Amino acid sequence: MSRHDQEEPSDSDDAGHEENRSGNLLLIVSMLSAGLLVLLALLYFAY
């Protein structure tokens, strides 16, 4: 929900919207990789 709210205001500015999109993509990728690392660490310590 909050992610959708952040994207709405940037629609008015095309250049800003493109930059925001790439920034969001980077953020999502970094969050996913961090989540995978945490999951791997939990699995490693569980066994």
C-alpha cells in the first residue's frame, strides 16, 4: 500500500518518475538480497 502511495505524486514529473523507478528497483533488489542473506543465515544456524 505505502509503495503505491509513493509512486502517485511522481507521475506528474516524467524525468523524476524515471529516476524514482530505477531507485525503487535498486531498493527492491537490495532488500530482496538482504532478505535472502538473512534466510540463509537462519537456515545455517538452524542446522
